[in-house]
Amino acid sequence: MGKANGRKNERKELFDKKSGSITSVYGSLYFSIFILILLSFATYKRNAVWMDDLQLWNDVIKKSRSKARGHNDLGLANYNQDRIDEAIKEYAIALRLKPGLVEPHINLGLAYYNQGRIDEAIKEYTIALHLNPDDEKIHSNLGNAYSAQGRMDEAITEYKIALHLKPDDEKIHSNLGTAYAAQGRMDEAIMEYGIALRMKPDYAEAHYNLGNAYYNQGRMDEAIKKYMIALRIKPDYTEAHSNLGLAYYYQGRMDEAIKEYMIALRLKPDEAIIHNNLGLAYWNKGLEDMAREEFEAALKLKPDFLPAKQAIESFSKRPQTQRLK
């Protein structure tokens, strides 16, 4: 039916709406969050006989413009091709035609969520819950929206309700773990990631998140093992390469850290945090020119990125034993 759809020091966090993750600017840790959505009506499976979903639902709309279902599914087809504005327009039409239809509210909430319009997403998910209070996907999505706003207590409440409704959903367990991790409740986070992995042993993101939790507890050997498992399952996992580099850095294994950061940058060259961390690894090896190049690359990508600014300013002031924040 189409696609269904996470410290020792003070934390500064941002929500990356595209990757669905929480990132720590200074620690460069990412916790994956997964989005569960109710997509469409069961008849959407008939797209198997069409070359293109947009072709299908545009045809449906032409034949019956007053059908809410067609507008909802045309919105979904647009959404799945990253045409978010067009998707929002179609969901809005569907709701004008049939305000009590739950699916367009869910899908509209997801579209808003992916545009960073979190308050509007929460409004749509809340309406959807009034229409269908026993849908675990809606509770989970509402939890993700609260998490994006740093409202972790509310996020945890929604994830727990979702798990009461569907206890065997590994993604919701992982999301609950990520909410606990954001509150520094690492033992509880580890427990939830463990549950997720018992349900799905090849769940790369849960291995990665568990690695992050171990990292936060200073259990670097265990963190490294988890990042490596995540990478065996998903070799192009940028965040796992980056955080594996971070764990190596803290063990003083600079060459291995540099290798992982460089792989991460080949996968995601526009990530300021990784450039900054690579710069620090070079600096610890005494490669000052290469370090400066990476700090400058980080500032070019993100001019207000304070760690890179401070690193450049400290070249003449600090020894090369600068540590990651």
C-alpha cells in the first residue's frame, strides 16, 4: 500500500526533519526516529497496473472530482514524489469534501511535519485522534511531532499509548528509546532498543541508537560494536560512520576516526558537524593545515557554527589536545 511512514555535558539539539533524527551539535550524535503513517485506502494497491501513481490518481480526479478518496490518494502520490506543496493542496481538498475522513488528516499532518510545520502537524494528528483514538500510528506520529519540539514527556506518553495498542511494533519501541535518551534516561533507552532488536535483529537503526546510548554512558567498546553491526546491515549509513568515528576519537584512535569521518563525508558532504569533527581529529594528529581546512568547510556550510569558529580562533591560543565538546 505504498510507503509507511533519534550527555555527559549540556545538550544542544536540533531536529532534522528530512532524516527524522535528533542531532547533538557538539557531540555529533544522531538518534533515528521513524514515522508511522496510515497512507491510503485499500484500493490503492491497484497502482501495480499503472506506470505512475500520479497518472493513476490524476485520472481518478478527472473522472470524479467530488471524491475525497481520489484527492487524498493524489496527495499521497505527490507526497511520495517529494511534491509536498501539491500533496498538501490535495489533502485540503479531500478534507473540504469530507471533513470527517481520518486519512487526509494523518497525511496532512505528515506533510506539515516534513516541512517543519510542527504545530500544524500536531493539530492534524489531534483531529485524527478525535476521529480514531485507537490508531497506534496516529499516537506514534503525534509522539514524533512532540519529540521534534523537545516535548519529551508528551512524546513518551504518546509512544506508550501506541505500544499499548500495538506492543510488537519495533519502530515505536525504538522511538520511545530515543525519547528516553533525549531525557538522559539511558538505561530505559537501552531497554527499549533491546526490545526492538529482539523483534527485528537486523534493525540497523536500533543497533545504531543502542550504540549512541552506550556512547553516552562511556561504554565505547560496546558502542563501536553496535555501530559496526549497523554498518554491516546498512553500509551507507552516514550517521553510523560519523558516530563510529566519534567513538574512535575518544579512544585516541585518530586514524580510524579520520577514515570513518571521510566515509561519512563522501556520503553526506554538506554536513558541518562531520567536517568539524574531522578537523579536530586532524588537529590531534598535528595536521594543522588540514584541520583548518575542515573547520573552514564547516563554517562555509553553516556560518554560525560556533564550535568551528572557536576552533579556528583557538589555533594560536590552545594546545593540540583540544577535545570534542
